[in-house]
Amino acid sequence: MRSLFSRRDFLRNSAGLVGLMAGGDILKAAQDRGAPAAAPRGANERLNVAVIGVRGRGVDHITGFAGRHNCVVSHMCDCDTNVASRALQAARNGQNFDPTFVQDLRRIMDNRDIHIVSIATPNHWHALAAIWAMQAGKDVYVEKPVSHNVSEGRRIVEVARRTGKICQTGTQIRSTTGTRQAIEFIQGGGLGRVQIARGLCYKRRTSIGHVQGVQQPPATCDYNLWCGPAPQAPLRRQRLHYDWHWVWDTGNGDLGNQGIHQMDVARWGLGKNEMPRSVWSVGGRFGYVDDGETANTQLCFFDYGDAKLIFEVRGLETQAYRGAMVGNVFHCADGYLVCDGYSTATAYRPDGEVVRRFRGDGDHYANFVEAVRTRQREGLHADIEEGHLSSALCHLGNISYRLGGPTAFDARVQAFDNDADARTTMTFMEEHLGDRHVPLESTNYVLGRRLTLRRGEETFENNSEADRMLTREYRRGFEVPARA
């Protein structure tokens, strides 16, 4: 296969890493020490894995592959060299040699000895890294959300189908036996027709602080590479890492951070494999003033015609809803199902009588590797199209929210008058904010725009402004293709 990058590009983008390696004992230790040569992809042959993005979630990827499922982590990559030590130790714990550490992910794409690329970068890199990897002939495991916007997700699906590569979404709940059995139970009519699927992301988020001017990225980080497809804008928050979740250029708020897991389960339980008819979102950033841009309190309403999906984000301290904090509640004709964890769920009659409990873990990495070996994407628990559809719901909710405007809380009656479920959920949100001493009488919330989608398409009806937010402008050299 022809190299995706020229030798000149390779040398230019590797120069910074070479200089850091010269004086860093950690990076010297992370150099290749006898990693095995690439093997054919037979059913019982060893697979070489490269993990890209190893500061946080990527360490779990390393643990999931290193010395397991007849895989080895032959390479790990991060644009910040300071994260190498912890990731290297995770690899050592699972296998008997050190992976090669590189700073520029394009070196991973050009390496023909790598079979699998596992992506745990910030959200804005997910799509392009996955596309580059599949174009380079590698199978891909990509974290959630699989995209930073709706168009990117569809492009990943198209590339996966065109290249025939296996591409798994990192929504690991799909592989837990407890949740799989619970979803099968309600889809089989165990509680009657599913009417409303609620997703809950009640996860405490504190202020990220408020800076007075431009901050400097870590000296160990190639900031140009870190930004990649996003604008290379000045850093205007205390921490580069993790807090990118709460800035629109790079993150998608908690709706697309933790919430994507529960959004995926909600859609899965409804059995919906298409876009909703409409979307509507409200919320705000309450309780503190900081450099975060995304909502820390948000409601999203998705109408599928015969069922509804309602999602709620609460970043301030709160109480559980029917026993779930970060989970799902399915309201059915003959009872309700509460998923109160990644691998646990309980079905109830309307009066609260327990019908059945579901328990059981799973191994999402093992499911992916099996599909890589068999070349049967149908065996994936979270094929890339599943990831795209669930990620897209998060993006649609944020588009509605970002197109909205400030509204006084006492205007809620007019806004929600035609939707009793939305009105009830809004009341829950108000009560929650009141319990957290948010002065509703002097506080506005963002009333998002109600948006209708074209049937069978991934565009909006008669709303060019919303359509423009389905994609973004990309920096030269980091463009996600408009078509596969």
C-alpha cells in the first residue's frame, strides 16, 4: 500500500520527538526492545496493536490488549510525551516487552507491522484517526463518541464499509451480559411496549476555573498535533487535558462524554436504527462561572413517532432517579426497567414489584478481536454504525442547544405546553436546581431550537444554519473527507 505521508512530512513531524527522546529516560525506556515482527492475521496468530492517546482511557486500552487475546501492544502514541511512563507500565504488566512510543500518530499509520489501531484521543481526533487507520489497512477500535460532529460519524461508517475493515465503537456496555439480557428482555415484550427511554448522566462536575488570559500548553506536548482537525486556538483554560470536554472546539460536553454510553443504551433499548423525527434541547451552565462552554445541566428530547428518548445531564450534586444516577430507565406499558450500572439492571412491575434482575460483565476488547480474526463485522457488539447513530444523537442535542437563546424560567409553560413528558422533566430539572440553591427567579436557561430531521437522511428540514453545524471547517492537512 502506498504511504499516506511523504518522507518529508514524516521527518518534519518526528523532529520534536527525537529531541525529547535525547534527554528523557522514560522515552528511552519506551523504545522497541525486541517487539515481535508482524504476523499474518490467521485465526490463531498474534496481532500487533497500536494505542493512540494514552493519558487516560488509553491506559485501559493497553490493559485490554497487552498480552491478552493473543495480542501485544507493539506501539503507543501520544502528542504529549509526559504521559509515557504510566502507559508504559501498563503495557509491561501485561507483556514481556516495551512498546515503541511515538509522538506523531501518522507514524502509526505508515507502519505496516501494525494490525490494529485503538484510539483513545480527545473527541475531535476520533474520526480522522479512525479513517486514516482504515485507509492504511488497519482494523480500528475507536472510543466514544466516535465523532465530533454528525458528518464525521457517517464518514467513518462509509470508510469501514468501503475498505472492509472491522471497526468497533468503545461503548463497552454493549458487551456486558447483564445489560444484553435486560435489553433482550424488554425488546421481547417482557414489560410490554417500550414507550419512553430515559438516559441519565447524573455525574458531579466541579468548576474548571477561570483564567484571565492565554495559557501555555505543556512544554512536553506538540500543541499543533494535539489540535489536529480543530482550530489551533490559544489555550484559555487552566488545563489542556481532560477539560477539553467542556469546550466546543474539541469536546461535546457530558452529553458526549459520559452520556454517550447511556444514550447508546437508550437507543438500543428502543430498537431504533435511524435518526429521530425531531430533537429539542434546553439547559445551561449553572452553579459557577468558569471557562467551560458546554452545558452542565441539559435536557434533550428525541421523538421517534411511536416512542420517545429523553436524556438528562446533571453536573451538580443530585439524587438518583428510580435508583439510577448514571444509567437508564425504560418506561414500558407493563412496568419499567432500571439500568443502574454498566452490567446490572432490574425489571419492575408498575407497583415496584421486582420481576427479574440481570447481572453479568463482559469483555468488549475480546469481542472486537474475535471479529478481526473471523472478518465478520456482524459479530461486533458495537459496530461503527451503532456508534455513529448514538453519537449523532448527542450532536443533535447540542446543535439544538447551541442554536437556542436565554429564556426566563417562568416562560416554561409556553415552551412545553404541548409535551407533557417534556414539561414533567423540566419540572424535575427546576426542582434539582432549586435544591442546589440556583436562584431561578433571576436566572435564565437556554431554550434550544426545536429541529425536524429529513426522513431517511442526516440533515435538517429547512434549516441551513443547523445543517452547517453537522460538520466543521478543518485545518489544512487534517481534513475529514466530505465523502468516503
